[in-house]
Amino acid sequence: MDECIFCRILRGEIPADVVYRDEHVTAFRDIEPMAPVHVLVIPNEHLASMQDVEERHEPTMGRLLRAARLVAESEGVSELGYRVTINTGRNGNQLVPHVHLHVMGGRVFGWPPG
């Protein structure tokens, strides 16, 4: 998608602090972090939301989760714990229409989320 902000980051049109990249996924720091560590992990293929994920996307979705673990380790939050979240749709507070994981750590999180 030409106007998707995350697709524009992938194409290098918008700068981002990339912390991980492979042929399937890219991870970069959130510009409005909600925790000391707040990294977004996105598929390199545009998928607007979880509702667009099909069986053929299973390898990519697995790579998203693996990348989340690698990011948590490289950011130093894996030992004490971290949160991985996927927001979907308006009621799920998905602000950018491109599937993305939030990897957050470096503080204690409450439950249920607010």
C-alpha cells in the first residue's frame, strides 16, 4: 500500500530506528513508547489486520513471534519478562492498518490491560 506508514518505513521513505530485519519481518522502535522498551515488529508484506491473515501467512506470523523473542533478548528484557500485543480493529485500538506486534518491557505491566 502506497500510503501505509509502515510500508513507507519498509521502503525507506520514512526513517525508523530498526533493531531487527530479515526477509519476512522488520522491527523498529515505537516513536511514542509506552514502556522503556517498546518495539514494533511488522511483516514485510502488507497485511492490514489480523483479519487478513490466511493459512499462507503462517510462516510469516511465526517469524513475527520469533522476532519478538529475539528483540526482547537483544533489548535485555527477556529475563524479567515482557509483553507482546497485537491490536486488531478499532475496538482493539489498532492505530496503523498494518499487522504489527508491540514488544514492551522494562517495567511491570498490570492485568487486565487498561
